[in-house]
Amino acid sequence: MGSAMSANLVEAGFEVHGYDIVAARRSAFKRAGGKPARSAAAVVRKAPIVITSLPSASALHSVCEEISAKDRIVVETSTLQIEDKVKARDALKRKRITLLDCPLSGTGAQARVKDLVVYGSGDRRAFESIRPVLGGFSRASYYLGAFGNGSRMKFVANLLVAIHNVSAAEAFVLGMKAGLDPQTIFKVIADGAGTSRMFQVRGPQMVKGRYDEATMKVEVWQKDMKIIGEFAAALGVPAPLFNASAAIYNAAIAQGHAKHDTASVCAVLESMARLRPRLRR
């Protein structure tokens, strides 16, 4: 996600400094026109607007401890517990750094073509000042008010993603079990009332039965599933379809798809339906 966002920012004409803990990623960033730094702190010293895309709360807190340049705006795009983002916001505020809660809707593949939506929350003046930067890597951005509302909206969005991804797989398996060609299923359903964004985005992988080029790995998605489940439970909101989908993602992990794309839930349902294994293209 971060590499795609930075490449689009470079293409949009921004001077982009960046850091990744993996040296190969820094080299790829340089080839894409970026300016790799030796640390997160070095990035913040160079850039008045900083975008973080991180895999865990511990990574966010580590970055917050490391950076210290004043009068910066940090655009936090990760999907994490709101409590962790509040802790990070308060830690940076003491350093005169403003943290915005701005999770993203979209996959890594969508990020490459600027098909992302930003759910922004926090200090409104700071958010409005960074809109030109957001436009460099996204197709739309929404200001949602108080800090944390961006994450709340992301949880709503990801609940739908979880369900729609499994429902797309379920539809493919039903059609294939009935003797329909998967490519035909995709072409016809994508043009009708039964389609969804997840059907359109992950359908091509389900058609091919190939999930190794992951835009969202199942093992990473499990982190998001846990956050959404805990969020709904804390509010006392029933989520029967979401909970039903969780069992399919767990089965994907058990069947060896941890590092595959979440579209691999189709393979899980194919196995459950006792479909003959397909020749992978």
C-alpha cells in the first residue's frame, strides 16, 4: 500500500521522502523516483506532511517515539484500534505534531491506480491543508469529524468487504457447481444487479483460481477482522453475516492460504462443495 501511494505522489509531482524497514523496498522506492531516508525520524525532518502506513499498533508507537520534528502533520492511514491511535495522537501532540486518523478504503491493487478513498478525522484545519496531498494518491477523501471517526467508518466499510468477498466466492462456487464457466459468471454478474465492488475487484482471481499475487493477505486481514469483531461486540451490535464470514477466513488459514489473497476463500468453498480441482492458469 505504501509503495503504491508513494509512487503516485511522485507521479503527481510531489517531492517524496520515505522509509521502510526493508532495504529492498527502499531501493524500489528510489527507482520509482522517491528519496529514501535512513529512518522515520529522517523523513519527518525533511517532510512537513508525513503519511504512515503500518502493519501494527506497536509499529505506530515505535514511530511516534522516534520522530520529534515540530509543526508536522502525520496522516495515519493504517487500520488499527482507535485506542492505539488516540495514544499515538496524544504522544505526538506533546511534541507539537498533529496526528490525523485517515484510514483508507481499497486494496494494494487499487492503490496502484489511485482507486483509494480516504476516511479523514481529527483537526479539521490540518485535514483541509493536506487535501492536495491526498489527491495525489486517492480518488476521493471525506472529512468525518472528531478524531477516530475515520477508523469507525473504516470498520463499517471493512465489515462489508469481509461479507461481500465471501458472498462473491459463494456465488462463483454455486455457478461452477451448476456447470457454468467462471469467466462467464464474472462477465454477466458484474454487469447486473447482483454485483459488488468486491465481486469486481476479486472476481478475476476467483476466475483464474490463482491467489498468490496478494493484494491483501489472509493473515493480515485477520487483524482487521479481529478489530471489527471487537468493535461491534463493544457496542452490542449483532453481526451475524460478519461472524459467518469469519469462519471461512479461518478455514482459509487452516488450508494453507495465510499468505494468499483473501479471494482464496473461493478455494475454501470449492473444497467444501467438492468441486473438482481446477487447472490453475
